Amino acid sequence: MSLDFIVMFGYFLGTLFLGLWAGRGVKTIEEFSTGGRNYGTFFIFATLSAAFIGGGFTTGLAEKSFSFGIVYVVAMFGFSVKEILVAKILAPRMQDFQGLISIGDIMYKLYGHGARVFTGICAFFVCSAILGAQVAAFGHILHVLIDWEYSSGVLLGSMIVIAYSSFGGIKSVIAADVLHFSVLIVSLPLTFIFGVYHAGGIMSVLESVPAGHFQIFGELSPLMLLSLFLSFFFGETLVPPYVQRLLVGKTLASTIRGTYFSGLLSFPFFMMIGFIGLIAFTISPDLDPNLALPHVIKTVMPEGLKGLAIAGMMAVIMSSADSFLNAAGIAISHDVIKALYPEISGAQELKISRISTIFVGVTATIFALSVTSVIDILLYSYKFWTPSILVPLVAGIMGVKASSKVFWKSALSGILAVILWLMGCNISLIPAGLADFDSSIIGILVCGLVFYITHKHEKAKFQSFQTLKKAA
């Protein structure tokens, strides 16, 4: 048995043990959801960074950089800009929502009971899809690195994450994420350094890769690049795991700093992963693009350090998977089932949360076995969230007082816009140039427009009523 094999499976066992150990003693749904709100800046920074550095933003980005060049790195900066804006604009306004345990609770406070249930259902779909992207990446990595079947890797990764996430909730997730972050922040830069050396230096990579790979737009039209940038900007904005991180901090200042530092880290991280994709092209230009990052690890890392790099890749995937799994389980149990059956006791709700977490994990595993491109899974999953939830949620956090009618009209309009846009593209009703624009962005624009118009109309009616009332 090789040293790399020992390191890899030791990391599996260590993660499972730490997750179960940290989650012992969880007896309430609040502990399961927020971990006692006792996390400082470093823990927020580490768990948030670990959550976004998932399979899509590593193996997926390396895949797209291998195939198309730096254009996808530029598109990914949409996420980075978003995270910094969340820290500067939205996080300071979360004071009004301290004490809540889920995104559904926030929507209930803003728009009522129905909005909470609807948000819980949408959260389940988006988290399951993004979780599917992570376990799909797990299958790709283990297939390349230890010659396992893709499906076997998906199943192994899912079972480990489901085990500790369903047992201890966010306490297990954050403890495991700190471990994952500590490993990946060392192993991925080492992979980059050894990869550059193996490829003959940076200049060798620049000379080996097609010139078009270094063009800002690459093979994409400016409109399509804008669409991708906005998709990554809006796609994971305030998705359930990230909202959870805004609710678990010891202080609001800790939450703001942790979020801001995480956004800053993402810029060099995306550039590094994108360049690893180009290194893979330099080493093996005929490689399956999905295997770019694990292939570099397998090819360039020496004995022992290769095991660390494999552990880092496992850390990348598990850290994101456990966050979305935990958030989805809470969405189903707390925001849907508890909302529909309020007589459920706290102990029953905790039990349902654990069962829901297992259910979500199984659902995501099935999803991953049917769709294998992790970036495509991410872009597909955003359609479950951004067109309906994002605009009302951001407006409410920013202090806009709107009614439940405004929420429903805008949310349903966003969903309808996505459906009609996709149908129009399929039957060629949308001009070829505009068809490149992602349907999720169209949904957000329509949702925002309807929200603004209906809210303004309601305010005008209320003011007219008040004027008439005073005159009478």
C-alpha cells in the first residue's frame, strides 16, 4: 500500500471522525442550524471559503480553462465581486435578522408564511443541484487518481459527507470545513508550483497553449461573457449556506470581516486554478477536459505530496458539499415541514432535519450520476433560485418594506420569464445573439422590474388612501 493511498484514506477517516466528534451533544434545531452562534472571524472566513471552493470552482474551472482559456476565470470574478459587495453592503444589515436560523425565517419575517415555504422548496432544489456538482467532481477525481469507477467515487464521497452532516449539523460542518480549508490552502498552491515546474516554466505554458486561450473573450461573444459573469455574480448570491454563515457569527463585525476576506481570497484562487487548467493542456492536450485538475495532480506531484494533494481535492469537494447538504436539510425540515405542521416539537424537528439531510444527499447523488459536467450543473442549478428569490430577499435586507403580494408577483414573474426564454430559444424565437444570454439573468431582470413596479404601485395606493383618510 502506497504512502499516497494511506494519506488519502487517513484523511477520509479523519474528516469523518472530526465531523462526528464536533457534532456530539447537538440536541436542538438551533444548535443543528447555527452551532450556538459562537464563531469568530477566522471560522467565518474558513468555512465560507471552504464552502465556495467546491468542485465547480476547481475541477469545473480547470475543465473550462483547458477548453476555452482564461475567459472562464474572468467570468468567475463575478462571484468574487459579489462576495465583496455582500460583505460591504448586505452583511452590515443582517443585524435585524439575528436570532433567526434559516433563510426561510428571514423570508417569513419579510413576506409571510407562504414565502417561507416557497423559499424552502427553492432552497432544496438549488442546494441539491449544487451538491450534485460537488459529488460529480468527487467521481471524476477518484476515477483519475486511483482508477475508481466514476459512480463509485460519487457514492463514497456522498456517504461520508451525509454521515457527519446529518449527525451534527452546522457544528460538524464548520469543524470539518476548517480542516478542509487548512489542507486545501496548502495543497492546491503546491500543485500549481509543481505543475509549473513540470511544464517547463510559465513561459513554456504560454507558448504551448493556443493564443486564443489568453484572449479575454476567447471563443465567446461579449454578450455571452457578460451573461456568464452575471450568472456567477448572481447565481450563488445569498444561497442558503452563505446566508447561514451570516447568521452564525459571534458578532456582526466578525461576520463582515470573514465574508470580506473570503471574497478577496477568491481572486488569486480562481487565477491559480485557471492556470492549472492551462498546465494540463500543456502536459496532455488530448486529455478529457473534465480530468484536467486531477490529471495534473497525478502527473506532477511527488510521492507523499501527491497524497496531500489528493486530500486537498477531497477537502475541496467535501467542504462545499457538506455546506449545501446541511442548508438543504434545514430548508426542508424547518422552512417547509415545520412551517406546514407547526405543532411538531423541537425534538421531532431535529429528527426530521437529520432525515431530510440524508434524503437530500441521496437526491443529489442521483443527480450527479445523470449529469457529469460540474460547471453545467452549477449554471443549471441557479435557475432554481435567482429568478424568484434573490430580488425580494436583497430588497428586504436593504430595508424595503413590501407586501407578500409584491413577493409573489415578482417571484412568479421571474420563473415565468425563465420558462418563456428557454422555450423561445428552443424554437428559435430569440435572435441568435440574444440566445447566448442566460435565462437566469432574464428571470432576475423581470423579477426586479415587476418587484419595483408593483411595490411602487402599492405605495402610491397607500399614500392616496392616507390622503383621503385625512381629508375625511
